[in-house]
Amino acid sequence: MSRRPTSPSRPSSVAEPLSPEPACANTVRPPEAVSGPGVAARVLARDDAEERIAFLASAGELLASSLEWRTVLQRLAELTVPVLADWCAVDVLGDDGRVERVAAAHRAPERVGLIHELSRLRAPDLDTPGGISEVLRTGEPVFLPEVSDGMLPGMVYTGEQLEVARRLGIRAAIVVPLLARGRVLGAVSLVRGGADGIFQDETLKLALELSRRASLSMDNALLYAEAREAQVRTERLQAVTAALSRAATAEQVAEVLMDQGLRATGAARGVVLERGADGGLRLLGAFGYTQAMLTYLEGLTEAGLSALGVDVEDRAPQWFPRREPGTAVTESARAALASLGDGARAVLPLLAERGVRGYLSLAWDAPRAFSPPEQAFLASLAQQCAQALERAALYETLRERGERLHHALEVGKEAEERLFFLLDASRALAEHLDDVEWTLEHVARVAARSVATCCLVELVGPDGALRCVAASHRDAPRDASLLSTLSPDMSEGTLHPARECFQTGETRYLPEVGPDLRERMFQGPEHRALLEALDPHSLVAVPVRTRGRTLGVITLGTAAPQRRLGTSDVAMAEELARRVAVALENASLYRDAQAAVRLRDEFLSVASHELKTPLTSLKLQHGLIDRALGGEVRDKVAPRLATAMRQVQRLTALVDSLLDVSRISLGRLALEPADVDLGQAVRDAVDRMEEVFTQAGCTVRVDVPGPLPGRWDSSRLDQVLVNLLTNAAKYGAGHPVVVEAAHEGEESVRLSVRDEGIGISEKDLPRLFGRFERAVSERHYGGLGLGLYISRQIVDAMGGRIDVESRPGVGSIFTVRLPRGVAPPGRG
């Protein structure tokens, strides 16, 4: 309990009684050394230091035995009677300037009530000169060693007070202050009413010392009470804070505040108003108000708060110790305040980072002063409320964003499922053009597992009727029932929407398949059994169309608990139908292309064999002509005959290449492994190609360290060597050629042919070993572009690998790596 500091003023000889307060029931007797009233007074009046010290020590011990300040003051009054005075009154100065009589004692206990009655009849204030008011205002004692009967009327204000004073008896008086830490806490009035009622100076000194010790005990008690009240407020604030932390909405915040906050403050009424962006106020919660007052509060704005006397521009808490009639501006506001009574009010703005979020208003039934600790407590309560409202708003924003995000994630998840389904279906449709039925069954299974509950794929047969070629259901038992339900008699379509879709060529979307619609869809026992197996609650049938023709129908359906199909699912189904249509068209084209390729390969094989017969005969005739020539004719014809024989040899090589291509295409390239020395094979090939290198102007260096035995097809190995050497002579004309062969580990050999010719650009390297591929212009270099293609196929068939490194203008290096073991079986 804090006290207001006082300012000095002159002492007065008038002692004023104060407001009454019931006396404490505790009674404390004076020390045993004092045996009687009269004797005690005489003993203490003498200059006996030992007696005074013993009395003060006993009094100090007794006053310090309690930490309840009212008990301390009651003990103080009982200590002084009858040792120092015939009766005693203790008055306390409150924070609001009011004076309260909190303790009284009389040597005749039945007269204690008269002491309180004296204060009740006339309550002093701090502005009145003299007496208790003077002591409370200045902190200086008032000493009246002797009071005559003529002085009594001047010490009271009413006849009732004079009568009470005469019954109590007043012959001498001392009023001493209770001082602590520079503050005036109260005043102690000591009065003698008997014949020996004159006070001595020694009594005044003793009273001052007793007052000093009582002030210390009272201050300690007040500090203890303040600490206890602070602890209680802290605990209450913690409880409210904990409850507010669990409030997720603004309404829940107001409910907690009205429930626990009002109990913590002791207020009789309260209201929480939330401020809108437009300055309007929304009633979040209220307690203790009438319905009429609630109706008034619900339509309140900040302008209405101003009409009630609240300064909305001031962001600090506003305290109203009592109702002031002139506070309200409008008549309705005055009537609203009048309905609340004359009690105190507190209006606290709820401040957050983004400004004022609202207002907390508390009201009490009676006037009261708001002490600094109480103001700090209420301000902390308002701050916690503001933070809770801020959290609630943030939570609401996060919740709304979370819902939107959840919806977006759901939509995104569904879109992702549709996208992955389309990708899977597209991959299957593109990779299995040779098996359309398997592909459609795969698509139906994936659709039933991911984007729908069931899927039916129907295609037009040779007779022009729809036939179900693929069907699947997510539930395994229903899948088996679905397959057993499909009947070959359903030549016009399995479901009514599919038949309509096929006839019109347009999508049929049924977002809700109820019992009535199912009854209309029944076309016979087979359709009824099929619908019972599917049990759909939504259906969509999309046409499979290409080049103006409807090739079939895809039907998707969903059943509980899966969601119903939406418009995005319809778009996905239509996209699936387009891809299926393209796949069916590609499959048809693929089959036609395969047939054409087979026809071409068969033609090449037949043509190659047929061409070899006249070429063999032509080579034989050239040999006979060469032997028949002689003399002068031979010199003239021999050059032309040699040219003709070279052309026949070249034509034979081209026919052999075409025949190898047809064998590779048909998978008939066979190998005949045998023991072969790669080094000797290289030297033999280079020797046979000597004339070719001479015509190309190339010098050849062969680097073979020794025998390189292995098991390979000797003729096919020779074909690879000839192709690589021919390629080096053709594109490296006029430059040296280096042929190297060596071991590469224990299990393989390496062969390389290097030229320093025109080289190959980096962009042409990937297609260099393709069929009929050429990295140079055919106008400058002849050939069909089959040599490297055939070489790679042969090397691959023997389990090896062929690579090339080249740069334009630098030349090329072709490297062949072959395993030395038994070659794998030939293809075909």
C-alpha cells in the first residue's frame, strides 16, 4: 500500500477525528513491568531511561511480530493504552487522499466505538488546517499538553462530535506522524481524559520514538503486502496469458479475458472491442452488462467512444476513478454512463505492431483509485490481450492461406496424377506400337489405379461395331467381376454414354450417376450386371477420333470413396483419347512400314543374289578374253580390259554390301569363328590394298609387334580391315596412313587405322556409323555409305567395339577392340 508524500506546513493545536473503521480484534497487553495505569504513567513520565528502553524494546518486538499492517497498527494503539494515554486512534492516508481510521483502543473497551463514531461524524481532508490534517499534510507532530473545557468546541465541527468528545474525555493530546521513506503513512492520536491528563515533554519524545518504530513495522508490512499482491497479480497474469496462448480466434481471446481477466482485476463489468480498418468497432465479448447496454455497444464506433469521454487519439490507458457527469458528450452517451453507476472505469487501448487493434474497457461498482501497481497490471493485461488478438489474426490468416494452399496442393496433386498418367500412357503407346492390345490394357490398368476407379476401352471392329478390348477396375474382386460380365453380344457398346459418344462423336460427361439415371441406362441383363460391377457415381465417355473417323470410345468412371470426376478430368480424358488415336494411327503406319521394310529387304536379298550370277559370268568372260589376247592386239586392249575388270570388281563389292545389309536387316548375319592371327590378317589386307594406296598417293606404315592370335570370323575380319583401309585411302589421299595392332590386356586386342586426311566435324560423328550415312558430299566422294555401318555390325557381332576420333583438317583414327576368346554366336 503506497502513500502520498506530504509537504511541510505549520503545526496546529486542533486535532480532528477521522472516518471510522472497525478495530482489530487482536489485543496486546503492555509489558509486565508496568503494573497499573496510573503507576505506569507516572513511571514513564519520570526521567527513567531504563523504563523507557524496556518499554520500547518490548513494543518493537511486539510490532515486528506481524507482517499484516492493520494488525501492526492495532497493536500500536493497544500498546499506548493505558501506558501513554487513556485512548488512542490510528488514521491512515490513502493513495486517493482519503483518510481512514484503521485502529482504536480505550482503557475502557466499551468506549472504542465512540472513537470510531467521532471519525465517522466528521472526516477530515488534507486542506483543513490544524489537528490530524496538519500532521498528515506536513509530517510534523502536534502537541497539546493540556486541553481545557473551553477548547473542546473549537476542536469539533458539530454538536454530535462535541457530545462524543465529552463522553470520551479530552484533557491532553499528542498527534504524531507515521513516516517511512519520506512518505506520510498516517497519524497516531494519543489522548488523556483523566485528572492527571497533562502530557510532559518526555511523553512526546517517547511517542515519537514509538511512532518511528511503528512506522518501520508498518512499512515492512506494507512492502510485504505489496510483494504479495504483486505475486498474486503475476500469477493471475500468467494464468490469463496461458489461457490466451491457447485462444485461436478473436472471440476465444475475448472469452478468456471476460472469464479469467475479470476475476483477476476484480471488475464488475468488462467489454472487448475490436477495431476495424474503417474505424468501426466489433463487439467480441462482454460481461456484466444489460441487454440494452450490449445493444448500444454493438453499434459503437470510435466516434462513439469519444462521446463517452474517451480520448481515442491518446494511445495510453485512461483511468476514471469515478463517474464524472460532464464526461459524456451526447445525451445517449450520458444515459449509457448513468446506467453503469458512479463506479470507476478503465479504458485500455489494445496496441499491436500495426496500431490499435481494439479497446478493453473495465468497470467497477464503486469509485476507486488506481495505484501504480494496479495500473501496470491492467496495462500488462491489455498488452497480452493485444498480442493474443494479433496472434489470432495471424492464425486466421495462416489458416486461410493453409486452406488455400491445401486446396492448391490437392488440385496440384490431382493435376500431377493426371500428368503422370498421361506421360505413362504416352510412353506405353509410343514404345509398344507392335502390340496395341497390350498397350490399351496397360493404359486401362493405370487409369483405374491413378485417375479413376474403372476404365473401359472400346474400338471399332472390322464389322463397324464397338468391341471392348480393355477393361480394368481398381478393386480386384470387382475387376474379376467386370471381366466376367463383358459379353461378346455387346456389339453396340458396353454403356449407354459410350454408345451415344460413338454415334455423335462428342464427349458425354455425367458428373452425378444416381439411381434414376442408372435405370434409364439399363439396356438388358448384360448392361445391368456391368453397371452393378462398376457401381459408378460419375462417368465420362470420350471419342477416339482421327482424320474425321471415330475409332473407338474410352470410358472413365469413379465410385465411392473416390472423388467425382470434374471438368479437368474430362479434359484429361479427351487428351488421352487424342493420344490413343495418334497411337492407333502410328501403329497402323508402323505395321505398314514394317511390311514395306520386309518387302524391301526381301527385294535387296533377291536382287543381290540375282546380280551375282551375271557378274560371276562377266568376270569369267573377262578372264577368257585376257588369256586369248596376244601380240599387238593385247597391247591395245589390255588397258581397257583391266578397267572393265576393276569396274566389275567394284560392282561385285557393292552387291556384296547390299547383300550384307539385307542379311543384317533380316537378322541373318552369321559368323564362323576360327583361329586367326590378327597381325597376319592386317599385313595381308595391306598387301592386297597396295595398288589402291599407290593410286591415292598414300604411304602405309604397319606396326604389328608380333602374332596376335584369337578366334574370329576371318572373312568378316578381313571385310572390316578392307573397309577401314579403303576409307583411309579415300579421305586421306596424299597423306601417310598408319596401321597398328597390339595386345590390350590379356583378353583383348586393339587395331587402329590412322590417316591425316580431311577429318570429320564433331556434329557428323554421331551419325557416322549409320546406314547410308555420309559425312562428306557424295559429289566429291563416291560410295553408298555402307562400309562403316557394316563394319560396326560385324564388330558388334564379334563382341567388340569400334570408335572414331577426328578433327577437320587433322585426320581420323578408327579403333577396333576385339575380345580374344570365342566370339559370340552370330545373329540369326
